[in-house]
Amino acid sequence: MKRTYLFICSFLMSFSFAWAQNCTQPMANFQFQQQKNNINSQFNESQRLMAGKQLLDRNCLTASQVKELCELMGNDFNKLDFAKSAYPRTTDQANFYEVYNGFSQFSTVFMLHDFVLEQRGGNINGGGGNNTLPPTSITFPNLNYPSSLGYNGARRCDFALAENAFMPLAQDVRAQFDENAKVNRLDQIISQQCMTTSQIMRFATLLSDDNNRLSFLKKAHLRVFDLANYNQAVQVLQFQQNQNSFMTFIGGGNNPNNPINPPVGNCTVTQADMADMKQRVQKESFDNSRLNMAKTIARVKKCYTSAQVKDIATWFTFSDSKMNIAQFMYDFTTDRENYYTVVDAFTLTSDRDKFMAFVNSKK
């Protein structure tokens, strides 16, 4: 990670910065620390993000101050959202590479780096005047993209977009100057092409705004080749409200008005699936981020045993997180008659009593 940061640092510092800055005077440090404490005291991460953006409405910050506020958020996509909003309000944009050190994932660092290049005119010489960026190779987020090889289930069309035709289109979308242009280009593509779930997911990740991603997934539902895999597209959505909206839209979701029935047939989560899930969950730095990752994967797989849920609960450090995931996973469990065994994941008597009360409420 450090080598990557050093590379990006030297890469950025080699530019001759010629971009006008709207901000010239940053907040005084003592005022900034007061506002930072206020943001950190917010009830949850969404409120911290909102409070941070409100601070930007009336203040300018240094790159190092932006980095400090990014570090108040555990989720890299929230950090990315805030950093993008903060860039125009940063007094020393030439030092913005310092913000990269506040991220935990390479992929998000490069997404921010690409955004900065866009803001600086779309090319490394800072010339400006172009409406698009030059085509570059694209690294997509490390998600569980479903394979359509040999697929013979429900479908919206007979043939999907060929992979060798997908990448030029993705580069075209990536090269659009702003988010609205990307949305419009994707609308054109889905009106002309039938695509696999994997292709739709990768297209969606080219959008920064989670609401735009949700809207695109809903539109693309009519153009998906491997319809039975489409629930896995929920992985590209960051916010639980949007995840729930998407799953309800396609007929699933953890919605009390539309409960999930126990999976049937040969629906199973293998040991390899569990190992992959554990690796992805534990890669996250904070319990909140781990919860979001675990829930996203659970919505895709849906076929856990009570023993597997007990194992998953042990991946979390804090009692509240264990309880949260243990209760959440109930709707994704095949042997609900054994769900009481998940209580063994808890050590405190109060937690065990609370969990058993939850199980009893489900009878």
C-alpha cells in the first residue's frame, strides 16, 4: 500500500498544476478541531458524512484536514464520497494525494485518483478543454461477479454482449466527463445491448453515486441475460436502504412486508463460499464495514445453516455487531428449527438471553 501511495504521490507532484482554486484560506486549526469533534460525535456514519458535507458548504480545508475527516468514516465508499465533495473546497489541491492515505482499499484510492484527474482537465498535462478522458485500462472492484458460462435459466434475451465488446463500452462510459454524462451513456447502452449480470455490475461500478447505481440496475433488469443471477448485483450498492430497494424490486430482500422464505432444493453455501466470505469480511477495518459486507453477501447466497451463522457471528468483535448479524441472518437460514444453536456465539448471559428472546419471537 505504501509503495502505491508513493507512486501516486510522485505521479501527482510531477504535474505542473494549472487549475484555479476557489478556496485560498483554510479553516483555522482550532476551529477545525472543534468541527471535527462535532462530526465525530454524530450518531452514525451517514450523519457524519452529512455533517462533513455541511462543513464544506461554508468552509475551505487543507488536504491534511480532508484526510482527518475521511478517517472518521469506516466505509471506504463514504470516504470517497466525502473526498470528492471536499476536493473543490481544498486550498492546496496540489497536496491532495495526502488524502489517499486515509483509505484502506487500493481500488477506492484509484477511484479517487481518477476523479482528481477528471477535475484537473482529463489529462496529465492539465490542458483541459476535453469533454472526455483518454481511454485507459479499468480495474473493477473485487466483488463476487457471477459467471454466465453454461447458463440455461430464465433470461431476457438469447445472447449477451460479448466480453471483447464490453471493455470498449466500459472505457467509453469511464471517459465521460461527469456523472450525468455517464448515466446518459449507460442509458444508451442498455437500450441497445443485452448483458450478463457481471457486465451490468461492472458498468454500475463506473458510477459514483449510489442512487444512480440503483437506478441503473433497475433499468438494466429488462436487459439481463442471466436473470437468475441478478440478485447478486446488490453487491455494487453501498447503502442498505438502496440494497433493500433493489432486492424488493426484483422480488427478494429482507423486508418485513415481503419476508424471505427458507431456501429450498440444492441451495447451499459451501466451505469455499464461507472461506471467501470470511476473507472479504475480515478485510474490512471496522465492525460496521464488516457488517455491511456480510449482509451484502448474505443477500446473494441466501442458503446458510445455523452452524454457519454461528461461525459468522464469531467474526465480529463487539456484542452489538454479533447480535446484529445473528438476527439479520435468520431470514437467510435453511434450518431455522436449529437456529437456537447460534446462541453459542455469545458469551455474556445478557446477550444469550436477548438472542433467545429473538428466536422465541420468530416461532
